[in-house]
Amino acid sequence: MSDVNVDELSFEDAMRELESVVGQLERGDVALDDSIALYERGAALKARCEAKLKEAEEKVAKITLDGSGQPVGTAPLDE
């Protein structure tokens, strides 16, 4: 398990670590206290991945198109 703050991880890094956590929990060879810590870390990683995906979806939704349908820029996310 990484000591890196979940909020500092990129989507890809969080996803890789989440896959590792799930694998460890599925094997069942982790002590109970460690399993609880892994589960908590996994829940935080899942939330991070979901937040980064939502952020990306919002950015894509804000792409502006010109009259011919070509992307020309993005609108601010707070509009």
C-alpha cells in the first residue's frame, strides 16, 4: 500500500493501486487489520477515480464547436 496521498494521484496511478488493493483483498491472505486498512484505501482510491472521470466528462461536455462541428476550444467549467 502506498503512502502517497490519494488526492495527489493521477487517474492512472489511482486505478493501478486500486487494482492492486482489490487483488490483495481477493486473495484473502492479508491479516484482518490490514484488510480493513486496504479496504479503506480502496474506497478512497475508487472515489478519486470517479472524481477524475467526472472531471474529464465535464471537460469533454464543455468543448465548443464551430459552425462546421469542429472543436474550437473549451468553455469554462463553471458556466
